[in-house]
Amino acid sequence: MAFNEGQIRPPSFSVVIGIVIGLAVLVFVSASVVIVPAGERAVIFDNLRGVLQEVRNEGMTFVMPFVQKAVRYDVRTQTYNLGTNDADAANAGDSEAAIEARTKDGQTVKIELSVRYQPRADELWKLHQEVGQSYLYKIIVPEVRSVVRTIVAQYDVMDVYSSKRLLIQGRIEETLRKTFDKYYITLNEILIRNTVFSDEFQKAIEAKQVALQEAQRMDYVLQKETQEKKRKIIEAEGDAQSIKIRGQALAANPRLIQYEYVQKLTPGIKSVITDQNTIMNFSNLFDDKAGKE
């Protein structure tokens, strides 16, 4: 078939082959390059050999297209919360709900806590081979729930409520750290955020607090009355001592009472004429008083 000069000629066979090969190379290269983001590592699964015993660092890495697959893991510290507030409770799944446990004395308590953990980067291939990417729901959540229930069952409800809460938290953390180690996960911290008790227990605690406050108030009243009693005793002893000294003074000088009476009328007077024949002279009392001073 002849073509005129103005007609478009179809590409030659060699050109078509070149385009096909170029596209194949492009697809091959793009499929072989994997970018591992910051804070992540990659495990390689080979369709022929299974999980390779190596871990690829962040950045660019290469795999064999259609034969190998890079599975990425976040190796940064992660936090998972068990137990939500009231606003989120309706949407919380079973894995996110607070842990309901029973104490040694039969009381029910709900515990809300946070788990801080991270998979160990150098052993990711073991984690992937034995557990997989869903290790959070296969290992962490079930183990946390089981250990919390086991340890809380060894304590009375008042221990959980107050005095031994930190001890319980420490025991939970110690036990879980050993369990996580077996699955190549590092447990950084367990934090008990809140404990929710039954309505009956809450009412009992409130009644106890009211009784305690009333007892403290009565103790204060009794202490105050005791102090007032001591004050009155000291005051009475002082009055008795004053009366005793006054009695001794009167016995020594009977006219002292007349002098005190006159001093109340006119301070500083030394003599008084009570009638035309009697003159009460207090000069010697002044002299004695001055001498004593």
C-alpha cells in the first residue's frame, strides 16, 4: 500500500518494541523501589523464601518486583488507651473499653489506663513472622486485660481506691514487660488514668468521708473545750493566789481595805476626816507601799 507524502506513517516494529520495553522497565523500576518513611522500618516477605531475616531502615530500599513485598512497621513510641470518657463511650469498641475487674473482696471496678510501647526495630522480622502487623489486638490488648484482672483480684477494693494504687500499677507494668519481651515488643510505661467503682461503693465512701469530717469536727470542738477548761483553771488558780496574797496583806494591815476604798474615790489622797473627831491618816501606808516598790 502506497502512502502519499501528506499521510502519517505508522511506527515501525522496532519502535513499538522499544516503547514496550521502556514501559516494562519503568514498571519494573517503580515496583522495585520502596520508600520507608521516617520512624518506620520495613520487613521483606519473599514469595519463594518467606520472611527474610533482615530489617530495612527508613529511606529508599529495593525489592524484587512481583516476588518480594515490603511490610512497614512504625517503631516509634506509641500510646494505646483502654477506657474512654463518657463522650466517647458510645463509640468505643470492646478493645477500647475500660477493663472491668473484680477485687479480692468481691467489688467490681473499672480501670482506665494507657499503654506506651514500641516494637523492637532489630527484631521486626521475628514479630512479623510470629504475630504480624495486628500485634496490638493479638498481643497487647488481650495481655493487658488479662494481667490487670489477675493482679487486681489480689487486692481489696480499698487498696485499689487509695493506698496501694501505685503498687498495683507497678506490678502490672512489671508483669506485662516480661510478656511483651517474648513478642519482641518493648513496654515503656503503664499509666492508670482512672478507676471507676460501683454506685454502692461510691455511696459508702461518701458516707465514710462525711463521718470522718464530722469526727474531725467533734475532735476540734473537744480540743477547743479542753483548752478553754485549762484556761479557766489557770485563771482560777491565779485568782486564788491573788486572794491569798490579798488576805495576807489585810491580815498584816487591816486599814488597807479602807485605803483601797478611798483610792477608788480620790486617787492619791493621804488622809480623810470621816467626822469631826476622826481623821484617817494613810501616810504610813504610802510610805510602806513606796518602800515595797
